[in-house]
Amino acid sequence: MKRDIRIHSNAYETPLKTAAIVDMTDAVFHAAWASKADDGDVSSFRLDLDRSSGVVTLIRTGSVSSRLIFDTSKETEGTVGTPFGTFDVRIRTDYINMPSLMDNCFTISYTLFTGEQGEGNLFKIELL
């Protein structure tokens, strides 16, 4: 179903409001959306959550691409491709909150590591 969403993240100076295709059942949560940067570059995103395992996959395509896996039970690995090259990252997921009747937000708290240097982020999709 098509819905408006608002994305909060360190990647955006102000929250991004956009339309998304959202599928939410007892088994899965899927969201797909596009984002246009100031330079005109368009990135497409797809987030998939398997509710039984609690594992989330976030895929980004565009001039910057990534495949990140979030799992609170273990550190995971991902890749980020940029115009300057592709690099591997490690992901430590602190928590994942799933949308419910009581809360219309999907939230991931994580730290992304390139080498020993880590940067934390709180990524939240608010269903409007």
C-alpha cells in the first residue's frame, strides 16, 4: 500500500518526507522509497524486516549503493559503493523496534564501522 513516511537519520539534516510502498503483516515489514539529493541524484531504498528472526536488510541503489544487514544477535557485514570505490563495513545493531498498533515507527539503533572507527546512527521510519 502506498503511504507517506518521514525518515529521521544522521544522513538527513532535516527529516525526509516522501511517499513509499509499505507492506506490513504479522510476518514481514517492507518499505520501498526514493530520495532525490540536492545535486539531482536519485537513490532508491528497500527495507525488509523478517519479524520471526528480527533481521533487517536495507538496500540502496544509485550513485551511492549499499547493502546493510541489521541483526541484534550478532555483528554483521555490509558493503557501501561510492563513486570513489566500494568498501566493506561492520554493523553492530543495538536494537530494532518494529511498528505496532501502539507505535507507528520503525527504528534501528546501530553503529557502522569502517576499520576501528565507528559512527552511531538512529534510523527511524515514521508511518504518516
